[in-house]
Amino acid sequence: MTKSQMPVYEAAFAGLAIGKVWQAPGVSLIFRWAVLAVAAILMFSTTAHAQRGAAGGTIQAIQIDGNVRSEAATIRSYLQLKPGEPYDAAAADRSLKALFATGLFSDVVIQMQGSTLVVKVTENPIINRVAFEGNSKIEDDKLRDEVQSKPRQVFTRARVQSDVERILTIYRRSGRYNASVEPKVINLEQGRVDLVFEINEGDVTGVKRISFVGNEAFGDGTLRGKIRTSESAWWRFLSSDDRFDPDRLNLDRELLRKFYLSEGYADFRVVSAVAELAPNREGFFITFTINEGERYRFGKVDVTSRFQGLDVDVIKGFLTMSEGEWYDADEVEKSVSNISEAVGTLGYAFVDVRPNIRRNRDNLTVDVTFDVQEGPRVYVERINISGNTRTLDKVIRREFRLAEGDAFSTAKVRRSQQRLRNLGFFEKVDVSAAPGSAPDKTNLEVQVVEQSTGEISFGAGYSSTAGIVGDISVKERNLLGKGQELRLGLSLGTLSTVIDLGFTEPYFMDRQVSAGFDLFRTSNDRQNVASYSDRSLGFALRAGWAYSENLRQLVRYTLRQTDIYNVQFWASPIIQAQAGTQVVSELSETILWDTRDTRLNTTKGFLVRNTVAVAGAIGTEQYVRTTADAVYYYSLFEDVVASIGGSVGLVLPYGGSYVRLNNLFFIGGDTLRGFAVGGIGPRDAGTTDSLGGQYYYTGTAELSYPLPFVPKEVALLGKAFIDIGSLWGVQTSTTNTTSVLDSQLMRVAAGIGIQWVSPFGPIRIDYAWPVQYEPWDKQQNIRFSFGTRF
């Protein structure tokens, strides 16, 4: 009897025994049923054991079938069943999982055939090539870098599905949320396949609507203007802000918080920011749910100091807020910066200014106490710069207000970061402090993301007297990564042509002195103004330096040759007498004080400038000329800015000479709206030619405001202005006697305008009405200008 037959005989013997017990006399019924149950369990156990023995048994050999590229020994290494061991279903299951996990096989079957364990595998094919079809917005190389499926790798469906998700993620980042990707497999011979991703890019998924819930103090239009994301519109085809971006949504939350904190809403919070995709998948609906809270005013504002001998009353003069004003978190930050810098200049190297803020919800005030204390004695150990692949390290280091070994100052770090951003070389600048080699040392980690510094600028303008004027300039602001600027400009128009080449080294000989040169050739057609033409050819050398962050000085030497030609026979005798060639050698200096927040659409700050020029060291011309101009900007209300400015100038000859036409002043056009270029000032009574003047002044008052019923994000501004000015003082040679119309009467013009900062650059249209003028003045009502930059 074999080992496999024993359970059968055991079951038969158990059945015979049950029959004997059941038929035995004197046995109770309960006992009979108990014996029957025990016998049934015994028979089931022996039968199951017999079945397991028949299905498994001992593995005598292992046979591998279906493998082409995979070695049999490699497959056996993943098996947890070995020859000479009994077959185990659990071990077979673990072996299956291990083989599938290799990614080499699409199917695996393990079964016993007699005493042989047979492993049948179906291998995954090898990828011959990976291709993309239907993509035009994103290049193949970018997609190929993102997917994990590569040629000569094993093809797996799991990896392909992961690649599909990666491709969709790329398209979603670019705002195409309705893009779809379908992988296609083309079977080739010898177990190879071509993998093709068929892509339907779809349209850009824009932001259809931005809504706000819970806002009472500010309308939806105002809040839309404070966030980065904007609603889709036809004029935003050069911007990506109207495309949905989840990361930008987090930025918008922070921008809303900063805006409300600057307006006094100290309890403001964004409850939620939800973006819902439209059912047709063509756009997103974004909803911000906010809780404005109450509006607070500044309560008690005080300064305390832990420095011995520091006058607190002096420090209070650097505060930018006062009791009773609306609470503004930005002003708190500015005060912290002002105090830190002020205390630092007094000789306290380690300063820590902490604003302690206490809200009084009963009377809706915020008490702020600036605690000036000695900060930790920390020194800058190293300044580490990363991300600059083109810009030299020294270009970045020279903008820092502190150097390695200096006492650490948060205010100076903040100012250094701002100076780097002002260069315009970087898309992103991040300066952070990291622990140094000792507790009293810190490292500054500077991370930058470079951007294009080459520019091609186009400008154009038109007026009824000047005609069409266009200009083009090519500029590189970071030449060879050294921070140098090279500019080539060409201006072509119906009245003037200018060709100029300029080069600037911002740190000449590694000092905080900028130096540069200019080569120029100009040609002006002044036939409509004064019946002559002129041209100039020359060069200029210049140098400039800064006394402070806002105060600069510039010195310039210019040598030019000027020709007055094509003088008409009917021209004024004064103009005819000046025909010919002159050589001008001019030395000038300019001092500039500029605190404007931005150059375009300025909202606050002022500009003061004065220039003095002397000619006569060599050449034919001898004169002294000085000009001064100033403008002040003040924000009256939100987005409503008032500005007032003026300019004066005079030019005087010396050495028995007189000032020629090219060195006199001509006022009109942009300098005095409502009048043509050269439209006011001395004029020949017989020919009406403009003769220029020795003395002038202009003034302007302007109000800039957002146009009603126009979305704020359109950036369309209205203008209302009043211009005044006058020009007088005519220069004649001793041989010229003619009747000259000359008057010091103040000219006055009022007007309105529209300015749009379009994707093509600023566009402005002004309409002015001369209110006070002389009969011989030449008027011009409409001024139109536009420009662009790529």
C-alpha cells in the first residue's frame, strides 16, 4: 500500500466502525449521533489531505516556457518553490507576484504537471521608438523629457498610463485642461513595438468668471484688480494671467490678504478659494469666499528702546503712521525698515525692531509699539549665489548693501534684494539667510532666475504738424553677463531721423561710477516750422554716480558738428544768416533726485532735475544754458493720482557771440499740449517762421483716474490736465533787422486724454483747447502717441 492510498483505507475503516456502533444494542441515540459526527469530520480531513497530496506532491523538476529574452535562471531566481520541496500554493502565489513586479512579463502561469512545476511566461515587448502626434503647442523634445517610456526599454501598460498623466499635467500647466491623450501600440516583429501618443491639445481653458462672496467694503471689480488671475478677454492674448493656474490661486489669496490689511481690515481672512470647471470644460469659474471683518484705525503708536542713550523721540520721527489713521500693515513694515536703517546709521550695528500689535475690538483700534532692541550679534559669513548661468557673480555682489564679514542687517538684505530686482536681469530674486559655521555667523543664499535682457523697442507717433514718426531700437542690458548696456537706435519720421549708438558700463573700473559713450547722427526737417533743415554728427562721453539711493549726478561732454542747410529763399533773414556749419563743444552736468515708485503710471514720489551746460572751450559756439524741472505725484484716492510739475530754462551767449537756432529752446507739442512743436515763442512777422527763444517756462497739473464702466484690469485711464507756458527772447546778428513777434504772455491750454497700457505698449490720446494764446501761435488740438516693446 502506497502512502497516497492510506487515507482511502482509513476512511473505509472509519465507515465500517460507524456501522458497528450504530447497530450495537444498548447504545443511546445521543451517543450514536456523536460518533457519527466525529466520523464525518475524520473522513473530511482525510479526504482533503488525500486531495492536497494528489494536487501537489513533491516538485521533482521546474520547467520554464515562453521566455525569449529572459534567461531561465533569472526567472527561477524569483521563484519561492524549489525542486525536492512539496508544492505550496501560497509560495506559488508569492512567486507570481515577484515575477509580475519585474515588469518583464505581461502574463505568468504556474501549475503542476505530474511532478514537474511548469512556469509559462509571456514577455512584454521592447519599445522601438516613442512618438507624439497632434501636438503643436508643446514640442516633442519637452514631452520626450517628461515621459518615462524610452526606446529600448520594456513596454509596460502601467508606465504608459503614468506617462499619459504626465503629458496631461504639462498641458494643464499651460492652461489646457480639456486636452486628451490616447496611447497607441504598433506591434512589430521580434517582440518590438512603436509607442505613439495621440494628443488632442484642445483650446486654452481660461477663467470665465471671478466672483467674490462676503465682500461689502470693496466691489468685485476692485478686488479683481488686486489679484493676479484675471478673466479671459480678447485683449489678453499676450498674457497668460487669464489661464487657470492652481499655484496662482494661492498667490491671489495672499494678495487679497495684503490688500485688506493695508486698508485697515486686520481680521480679514480668505475662507475658501474654489475653482470649478465648466460642464463643457471650456473655462473655470473661480469663487473667493472672504470674511472682511471690521475696519480698524491706528490707536496708540509708540516706540520703546533698550539701547542706552538712544533718543526715542528722534526715532518717532521715522514712523509713517499716526494715531487715528486707518490701520495699514504696509506702513508698519515701512516704519520697521525706517527705524532699522535710522538706528543703524547712529552706530548700532545689531538692531532688531519688533512691532507689538494689540487689537482693541471694543473701539476698533490697533495699538502698535515698536520695540527697538539689540538683535543677535550675527555676521555675514558667505554670500552664495545660484541660478545665474549667464550673469557674472560680481554683477550680483556689487548690488548688495553688505559684504562678507559685515554685521547682518535685515533692512540691508531687503534693500539688496530690491536693487537686484531693479536691474531687470532676473525674473525672480530670492535672498534668504541660512545658518553659518558658528552661532554668530550666517550665510546669505541668493537664488535668481534669469530672464531675457535683450529688447527690441518700437515706437510711433502722429500729429497734424509732425506727421508720422516711428523708431526702433535694439538694446542689450546685460552684455556678456557683465551688466553692461549696449543700444543701437534708429528713428525715422517725416520730420526727423536719428541714428545713435550708446554703451554704458555701470561700474567703471569696479567703482560705483557709471561711464559710457554715445555716437549719433541726427537730421531734422523744420520746413513747416522755420523753413530750414539741419543735421548733426557727433559723439558724447558721460559719467554718473550716486550720492544716495535717490540722488544721482551725471557729467557729459559733447562734441558735434551741425549744419543748417536747405534754407528757403523766403525764410526769415535771421534764419538765412545762420546757414552753414557750426562746431559745438559742450560740457554739462545734471543732478537728479528721483523718488518715484514707477516710471510709468507713477502714483507717488517726485522728480527734481537740474542741468547746467557750458559751450566754448573749442568750436564756434559760446553759451551758457541751464534748465530745471520738477514733478510731484500724490495719490488722492485709490487709483486716482494728481501730479503737478514745471520746467524753466535760459540760454545766454558770451564772448560777443550769439546763440544759434540749434541751441535755442522750442516749446510746443509734448512740452505744451494744445500747441504744435515750435508753436509758441518768437516768430518772424513776415514769414511766420519760428525763431526759438532764450527763456522759457512750462507748468502742468494733471489728474489721472480710472474710467467708469471699464474693468479695472483693462488698465484704461482717463486724464484731465491744464498746461501753461511761455517762450521769449530772440537772438539776431548785428546785420539782421527784421520785425519779430515776441511776447511773454502766458499760454494756457486745458484738455482731457486717455491712456492705455496695452500689450503693445503705452497708447495715449490727448485733446487740448488753447485758452490763452497769441494770434501768431500755431495750435494743435490732438496729440496721439503709441509704442511697443518686444
